[in-house]
Amino acid sequence: METPLFTYTLRLADTALILGHRLSEWVGHAPILEEDLAFGNMGLDLIGQARSLYTYAGEIEGLRRDEDALAYLRDAPAYRNLLLVEQPNGDFAATMIRQLLYAAFAHPYFGALSKSKDERLAAIAAKAVKEMAYHVRHVSEWTIRLGDGTDESHRRAQAALEELWPYTGEMFEVDRVERALIERGIAVDPATLRAIWDRTIDEVLEEATLTRPRDGFMQSGGRSGRHSEHLGFILADLQFLQRAYPGATW
Amino acid sequence: MYTQALNTRDQAAPSADSEQDARFQARVDAELKIEPNDWMPEAYRRTLTRQISQHAHSEIVGMLPEGNWITRAPTLKRKAALLAKVQDEGGHGLYLYSAAETLGTSREEMVDQLLSGKAKYSSIFNYPTLTWADIGIIGWLVDGAAIMNQIPLCRCSYGPYARAMIRICKEESFHQRQGYEIMLALCRGTPEQKQMAQEALNRWWWPVLMMFGPSDKDSQHTDTTTRWKIKRFTNDELRQKFVDATVPQGHYLGLTFPDPALRLNEKTGHWDYGEIDWSEFKRVIAGDGPCNRQRMKQRRAAHENGAWVREAALAYAEKRKARERAAYAEAAE
Ligand SMILES: [Fe+2]
Ligand SMILES: [Fe+2]
């Protein structure tokens, strides 16, 4: 039986893992060596967050599933990550914009979650908030450089923004599962973060001379297991060894 | 090795008669460090630039075969460890480029030399990583071989290189232990995992031995670099040290080395090993290894696809400088 706390923790874990996995795809292929290292750092932060969250989710569930059972042995419909984070890396601008849209949300989110009545979530969030502060700083700097750099970089950054914008609405959605936890002081109400997110995004985009896209139809479904086509391919890579050699210890 | 450049002889032999040369050599003989602003023979500068940049290129190209498996690592712990390891290798590349830059060649020039094919990198990274066991093997053997070569380099006469090596060696030994631990898990695992480990050892063993460069009887190029205290052991000495350290580790894993001539020599106490296929080594160095083209293609693609990003960063930095100057001029009025 999935309890709300289990589902909630899993959503946070899946989002962190999938985004960390995406960033790790860049390592060795970045435009400059310093960014290979930065992608590695940010990827490690996210995978670290995912590991703590999976371990906790497994304990809540009480079925002896550890971090690897949860990450490697669930198929796409059981994954609960935001659609935003499974979107392909695209070019460097798309990766940076995706990271900006997420980090500008995750940073205040973990800040609020660090005051959760659930001590374990609060502790995990307290660590994550520091990491996400660095992500916001790093990707804001790059967004500004790209937006206010050359015509080409501006065009690419603006295109990435348009393409990814429809995935930002899902971050602020609340369903029944979360509503109950919000009322108990365990989960964070994302509505309380809207103004902070807007301000961060607006400030960065203004300095970057980029135009904030208009809010149109927002895609959602990731957190209840309805994903884009991309997740299946991520999991095919991620889970390959565990699926090919069931039960082996690595 | 990561520094197979040492096997290329510098064209200009150093003139041993000048007073500066003699003073330089005296410092080296006294085990004093040569620093970037000190006088040094041009051939010393060239040799070191070639060696350090080749070492840096090896770290960078070396990220590719291991990077292959980051997205497919079998557990989250292994995934994090591999990502951190590949990131460390990038960090090594960064320190080494900085060390080489102190000799007067810019990182851009060095990178261009790599991408144009003028500069070499270690032959080992032209072999493919086909299974997860290859990640264990690279840590255990490739990082292990690198350590054998690099520990003496921590005492290299050139200060910046020696200091970079001290920092790098610490991380390499961590990588080596981590790789061995992967092998241990495989060898204690299912029959399929054990077979994966054995098959990886079969493929990598000889190429790893080739990392130390040509046999001493075929390379007399070490005299100058030895006198300059860049190189302290010959290729065969380092190779033997590596074999002696590694063979018992492999036996502990329950693996068999793909060399029927391998046996402990009671008289010398060393492990004797069979003849290395030097034609394969020459072929891989010359560009016909299994992955030479692919590795260079990937490096060039990263560089070319990133050109617009580097241009944007530069353009932005210039705009900012111009704005700051304008603001300063306005304030001064
Ligand atoms: Fe390294
Ligand atoms: Fe290493």
C-alpha cells in the first residue's frame, strides 16, 4: 500500500535521480572542462539527495526495498518525477535553462521542507538547500552569459526557455496526496513559493535580456506516473545491468 | 604510460657547456625544485611541456571510456562513485594543464594540438569499455599502472609538476582501491559476473602492460630525462614493479592472467612474464587501435559543439568590461 508520505518522498527522490542522471550524461562532453566538473558536481548533489530520499522511502514502505530496489526495479509508470527533469539535455542552453527552472524552485522548496514536522525529510532538505543554492548561482550566471552573450547564444537560450516553459506548471501542482501532508505540516505547499520563484526567474531573465514566455497550457502527469516518451529510454540505460542480471550483487 | 612522450627524443641535445646549464644541473642534482621563473634549458622546457600536456590529454580522453558507463552503473552507490571518479580525472586534467601553462604554452594551444592529432595521449584509452567489469579493470589496473609511474614523478625536478602529482596520486590510489573493490564484488558474485571479470582481464592485461612504453632494450631515450630528474626508473623497471604488485591481487580474486609464461622466478623473486606484442602497441599509437577515431571524434564534437558557448562567455565578459568602464568614466565626470 502506498501511503501519502511514501509517494511524496518517492516523488522527490525520482525527480532528483532523473535530473542527476541527465546532468551526468554531459560529463566528458561539455563545452569547457570547468563545466564537465560543474555538471559532475551538480549531478552528484542530486544523486546524493535521491539516495537519502529512496532510503527513507523504503523505510516508510517497510517492504525491505532499498535505494537500488526503488531506483532500478520500477518501470516508468511507477516513477513519480516531474516531467521537466526528464526532458532531453538538448544543447548547453537547454540544460542550463532546465536547471535554472528547477533549481529556482527546489532551493526555496528545500528551504521550507527543512522546517517540516517530519524530521528525516527536514534533515535531508537542510543539506539539499545548500546544494541547490549553488545550482541557482551557477546556472543563473550561465543563463546571463548566454542570454547577453552573442546573437546565437541568445537565440538558443530563448528557444530553450520557450520549449521548457510548459513543464514549469507541474512544480506548483498539489494533489490529494500532498494536500493531506501539507495540512499536517509535513509537505511544502508550493503555492507559498510562487512569488519567490517568479522573482528569481524574472531577475535572471531580465539581466540575461531574455523574455519570459507567456503561461500557456502546462503539461503535467509525471508525478502520478504519466510520463513523456523520454523516461523509458533513461530507465533502459539506468536499469540495464539490474534487469540483465536479476538478483546479482554489484 | 600517461606520459609515453618520454619515449620521444627531443631533437636538440642540451649543451652541457654553458655556465647556466651547469648551474641548472647543479640545482637538479641537489634535488632542488626548478620553478617557473627559474632559468631552464629550452629542451627541458619542451620535454616537460610535451610530457605534462600529454599527461593532461590522457586524463581528458580517459574520461570517455569510463564515462560510457556512468548512466548504466549497476547501483546508485557505484553510479555516484564512478561519476565522482570521472570528475576527478577531469580535475587532474585541469591541474596538469595549469602546470604545463607555467612553462609558457596556453591551454588552448595544447587542446588544439590534441584535437589536430599532433599531441598524443595514452594508448590505453583507445580500447573499448564493453562491460561493467571494464570499469573495475580500469580502476584496478589502469589507475594502478598510472600510480606506479606517477609516484616517482612526485619528486620530479619541476616544482609545479611534482606538486600536481602529489595531489593526483592521492586520488589515483583511491580510484585503484575502488576499481579493485568492483572486481572483488564481481568475483564473489554469480558465475556470469565472474566470467565478466575474467573476460575483462583477458582483454586489458596486455594493453595495460604496454602503458609503460617500449622495452628498455628498444628505448635509450631516458638518459637526459634521468639526468634532469624527470624520469627516475626505466620503463621495464616500472613495468616489473607493477606486475609484481598486481599478480598476487589478481590471484586473490581467483582470476587467471592471459599469459602462459607468467611465473614467479624463485631466484629473482619477481614475476616473469611473456613477450609483449609490440606490433599492437605501435599500431595503437599510430592511430589504428579499436577506438582512436571514435575518441578523437568525441573530443572534437564536444569542442566544436561548445564553440558557441565559449564565444558567448567571451562576448559577455567583454560587454561587462565595457559597461564597467563606461560606468567608471561617468562617475569620474
Ligand atoms: Fe587521473
Ligand atoms: Fe584515476
